[in-house]
Amino acid sequence: MRHQHRHTHHCHAHDDERHHEPCEKRGHGGEGRKRRARFFGHGELRVVLLDILTRGASHGYELIKEIEALTGGHYTPSPGVIYPTLDFLEEHAFIAFSDDDAGRKKIAITPDGEAWLNDNREHLEHIRARMTARAIGHELRKNPDLKRALDNMKAVLDLRVNQSEIDAQTLKRIVGVIDRAALEIAQL
């Protein structure tokens, strides 16, 4: 039995995690709008939600807040992302719903969900590492000088590597410059 949830999400709902922005920001229609890359790849939110449920969160809002905390506040999934994913997990018997004392739907991971999560433990570790790396990247970009330097590096690389013919020797030299810069930064 599907749980009942109340939210006003007017976009087309999917059973995966494709959408994490309000409809008006998704880049549909209108030129010049760029759509942000998905925070989680296909099926990854399922793994993350099951992991969170093993640690005690038990309501949709708590799951949303926990994901926001895990990503350092850089990603907050909407109910239009969370609830279809929970529906998917329920349909596969990975979670079960019950009513709590306040009449809200309480979510619990099932033994099948725990087994599936255990089978996907390595994938979960990769997701965690990527979330940590993204949070660090966001912190780095808060410093205007560092952001400018990173943007400058990306622009130069784009010009030299993507927008012009480049021979193997030049590419090897570019890689060497980047590797030396990374080593020098690591030694600071």
C-alpha cells in the first residue's frame, strides 16, 4: 500500500532521482538556462536513503534534512524526489511504512532492504566519497581568489585541450604542469 504524502509539486514525478531543482529552474524552455547536473546518479538516492534509515531517521522530512546535512547544505532533495524514491523502495519491499503516535507515516528499513544495502556497500562508499569531495569543492569556491584561479585554470584548459588541435607532446606537458601544481599544493 502506498503511503500518503502532501506536497504541491507540479512537475512530472519520476521513480528516480533526476530532478533536484524547482520546475522553474530546470532549464525547460527558454534559452540560456543551464540545467545543473544531477547530484546523485541513477539509483544512488535509494542507497543513500536506506543507509540513513539504518541510523534512525524515520520520516520523509528527516530524510530530506539528513541528505542536506550529508551534502554540507549543497543539495536538498524536494519531496517530489524523495517520495517517488520511497515508493520505489516500498514496492521492492526494502522499506515499510507504519503510523507513528502523531499519525505521521514512519519509515523503517526491512530485512530485504538491509540485505540489498549490504550488497551495495561498496557503491555506498563511492557515493560517500563523492559527496565529501563535492562538499570540499563547494568550500573551496567560497574564497573569491581561489574561485577565480580555478575558473582561470578551467578556461585555459578548455581553450587548449577542447577547442584547438593538440598534439600528444603538448598534452603530456599540460598533464605534467597540473601534476606538479598538485604536488606543490600538497606539500604546503
